[in-house]
Amino acid sequence: MKKTVSRRKFLASAAVSMLPSALGHAQPAAGKVLSLLAGDTAGAASPQASWKDAGVIDVSHSPYAKLHTVPIRAVTIQEGFWSKRRKTNLSSSIPSMHDELIAHGRMDNFLRLEGKSTEPQKGPVYSDSDIYKWTEAVGFALQTADQPALRKTTDAMIREVVATQEPSGYLNTYYVDDRKSLRMLYPTQETGHELYNIGHMLQGAVAYYRATGDRTLLDAGIRFVDDFLMPNYGPGANQKGIVAGHPEIEMALVELYRTTGNRKYVELAGYILHGDSRIPLRPQQITYMFCGIPFTSRTRLEGHAVRAMYACCGATDYYLETGDPAYWKTLNTLWEDLTLHQLYVTGGVGARQAGEAFGDAYELPNARAYGESCAAIGNMMWNWRMLTASGEARFADVMERALYNGINSGMSLDGTTYCYRNPLAFDPSGDWSDRHDPEGHIRNPWYDTTCCPPNLERTFASLPGYFYSTSEDGVYVHLYDNSAMSWQLHDGNELKLVQTTNYPWEGDVKIAVTPATPSEFVMYVRIPGWSAKNVVKVNGQAIGGARPGSYLPIQRKWSQNDVIDLSFDMTPQMLKANPAVTEDRGRIAFQRGPVVFCMEHLDQVDAEQAKGLAHYSVKLDGQTTHHYEPNLLDGVMVLEHPGTITRSSADTQLYYSAAEPLTAKETPATLRLIPYYAWANRTPAAM
Ligand SMILES: [Zn+2]
């Protein structure tokens, strides 16, 4: 990878190499270096501002990042598709989840250790992570706008959390008292989630620091890693073995390096990704945990889907810092396995309920789809990192598919109930009870394993950070919605981009490009893989070369009030799965733009009489029409397509002769489809 290092860049990287002392255990010399740099007009951003300049991940000094992230605060999502979701997230989801966390003793777990609560320990081994993930959602939300009440509440919670840190640096509310002797034993590392909890703590701490500059939680996380973890666990003869158990710590350690500049954290992440042969693991554990052996020896996605996705995130982060080609090769092998064999049309992953796991190739059941919300989020986070490494649109396509569908379905429209599972077919008369959802409601306000709700909240809170990236030669536009970006190019020229659109309902997007100083750079606009025919214009003049599933580079001297007009192909599509997906034989999926559609029985003309959707057939040569219904499901596009409702002898017989045709009664009907993400927001109905 060719890199020209300008003086400004050199100074910036010099600054980061000194950061460990500035942000880790304070050493006065580093502060001096930073203030010298801040006083240098050609220098990097001032140390006061540097925490404000980081994106969802901070790859501004990652040598193998082709793209650089843009801070969440630099992008404002305006009235449109995502603004509703984000307003609800802030007004309902984050506050109601706070109350659920309190009601279910998640803060009592900390307060008890300080003698401030008499409640017993509550929740599973990973309960601390619920607080940390919620804190991360708050951190991302505060990066968009100050929320004094929310800030005050969270500050107080953080103070209670750090008060329970032991002098050794250890911090965990489960492995205390009678369980203290179990800490970090090999079986505990495998199943006890101690490092998973700390991984989420670090991510929450970093997001909160980047929002507020408050490093209280960050310092506690550093103390855990520096004082407790690194001296005792690692490759040394005097250290014990280490295994993630549930991958998460890897990406958190790399982000901690990016925040502090302490390279040791990347090395530890690499060591964990490599696996520690001193820890004896059974083959089933190696499969299920997706860790414990060299990441680069993996050839397929398997085991627990969230573990696998988080491991891939951590491995991509490690690649972004080290450029290890073996990692890039493995990551691409796994990505091909994902997209050729294991990805739902909704962007969900993890087919099997048993072990919340990936299945065999083409094993993609519909009603029995697990599709955990966290796994779809992990999929988006992984593809975001792959996109950052490569600038290739194939990763953005997967990201967008997961975001609009398999992630977006995970939160109810009112923001107060959540899916743990995201099935692709549903019959309300069936038994949907599950270990995490004992009553089988599918959408619940609370789960005792409440990983998904705050994960959805942090995703929607961080969404502005996924819209754009910068590169050496310009800007990449990944996602479309009414929004404004105010940020700067790598040469320091300030740039404002304003998008005006009705995406994803309509395919026209106008981007006003306003550099502070007219200059030549490249606007890379994403042409979605689903858009067959595309028109791109600059100031009214058509530009050729737009290919589906790529970024169209538009290089010119950009001046104030230049305008790009994009027009994507919103023709509704009927998709078939590879015939090897046996569950999808004889089935099709409807997609329009990035949105995958479903039929909910409530919307069908025969809603009163028919019992299920199995009787519906689609006329493949029929025309799909669409119209927007502002009062349905907070406003959705509805598709209508001609079909039939079939009544045949198959309704009354389990088996019948293949040689004799069925006596079938077909009634023509118009099938009505709603966006998949909006299903199960009304009375329970077949989907
Ligand atoms: Zn989850």
C-alpha cells in the first residue's frame, strides 16, 4: 500500500506514538509534546479536541486503513427514514432500558459490593456488560448532542461502577465472594465472560470518553488491562494462558490502543486471536467459541454466530493495525463463506437455535431462523471494518442489507420491545418459547440475557458515523438519508456535504458539495449492488461509469454549490435463493431498494378466512406496484403483487398421489407486502 506521509501526518503519528504516556499512566513529558504539536500551525488537532475527532472506530493512524472514519458529531441525520428511529432511541429506548437495568438489579450488583445495596447478585455471568453496552449507547448519543440529564445519570452510574474496582485492577460483580476462587481459571475463561465484560466496558468507556472527554471509566478499563490482565496472562513463562471465551476483548483492545497509543494492547489482541495452546480445548469448544486456535487457521464460519462475528471484527481491527496478510486472506475466505452460503436475505446470520450458531452451507431455515439481533449487528460491524480496510463496496452492500432489515427488525417501532431472534416466517399458533424468550413473544422489553436491546441502541446511536469516510484523495459516501456532514479532507480543507432524499423509499439522492476552498478531490459515491440502472449527474451533466456494487469516483475541482444527483433503480425485485437452500425452494423474496419485504397476514384481503400464508402463490409474471402509506407502521412503502389463494386437496390430505393432479381451487388475490423490519408491530399474525 503506497503511502505519502506529509509533515502534518508525520506529526500526527508522532503524537499518537507518544499518547500512551498522555492517556495511560500519566508522564508529564508526553503532555509537553502534545501541547507543542497543538501550538504548531501545521500540527495535528489539539489534545483537547483529539477525543472529539474519532469516529465509530478510530483508524486515523491505522496504516492499513484505506478509509478513515468521520466523527459521529460531524454528521447530522435530518428528518427522514432514520431520524424517527434515532429520536425514538433517545426518547424511549435508552431511558426505558435504563429503567429495566435498574429494575433487574444490574446496578445493584455494583452497589452491593460497595455496601449500598442488600440485593443479591442478579443475572447471568455477563450481566455487567448490560451496563457497559448501555453506557456505550449513551456515549454515542452524547457524541451527537449534549443531553445533560442523561449525562448526569450516566456519570453517576460510572462512578458506582469504578468504585467496585479492586486494588489489583480486577472488576467484575459476579466472580466475588464464594466465586472469587474461580476467577480466570481456564474453565471460567471459557464460559465466564470476564474478558467479554471488560471488552464491553472498554468500548463503552471509549465511546463515553469520545463524547465527553471524561476518562473515569476509561482509566478503570486501563487499570484492569495494565494492572490485572497483562502482568498475569500472556505468553510469558510466568504468565498463565488466556482465551477470550466469547470474542469481544480483541476489538476492544485494538480500540484501546487507538485511544491511548499503547501498542501492547494490539499485541495482546493478536496473542488472543492466535490462541494459547496451553489451554486445553475440546473440538466442540473451538467450533462454538470461535477462538482458542489461530484465527488464520479458520476456513468457515461456524459455532456461535455472535462469537464468530465479534472475532472477525477483532481480526479485522488487528489487520488494520498490522497488515498481516494471513489475516486478510482468512477474513476474505470467511466473508465468501458468509455471502455464498450463510447470509439471510435480511442480512441476519446464525441459522440454528441450538448453540445460536451458524449452520451448514445453505442451511437457512425461515421460521426456525435464529438470526440474533446481536449477530446481524456483528455482521454490520465486521463489514464496516472490511470496508474501512479496502474501500470495496461489496462490504457496504452487506452492511446496508443488515442495517435496513435484520438489525432494524430487532427494535419495535415504539422503541420499547426488542427481538432476540429474527425469524423470516412466523405462525402465531406455533410454540415460540426459547431459552431466552420463555413465553415466546418474539418482541420483549427485557431479556435476562439482554445483550440485544442495548446493542441495537448503540447501533442506532452511532449511525451517523457510518455514512461517510475520507481517504487520501477524497470522500466516500456509503449510506443515503437526509443528512449533513461538516468535516475535513485529509489536506485539511473543510468540506460540507448535504444530502436531500426520500431514500430508501425513493431512489433519488441530491448531494450538495461545498468545500471551504475550491479544490480537486474525488467524491466516491456508492452505487448499491441491488441497483441495476443508475444515473449520476454533476451539476446536471451525466457522468458515465456507474456500476452496481461499486463506488463511482468523481474526480474534479469541486467548488461551492456543486451538486451531485444520483438516481437508483427502485424497481421491485423478486429474488430466488440458490436451489441448495431447500427451505426456499418454491419461494421468492421481495426487495425494493435496500428494503426486504414480507407478507403479514393482517394485510391480506382474506385475513379473516385463511389460516396461513402457505396457501398464497405469487404470479411471477405479475407487476409489483408500490405506494406509501403514511399512517401504517409509522409510514411505510407497501408493495402489491398479483397472486392467488389456493385451496386444494392438499388442505385435507397429508399425502397424495404424485401422479394425480390436485383438484385445486384458485382465487385471484392482490398480495400486500410491508417492510420486513416492521413485522410484529401489531396484533400477532402469520408472517
Ligand atoms: Zn444478543
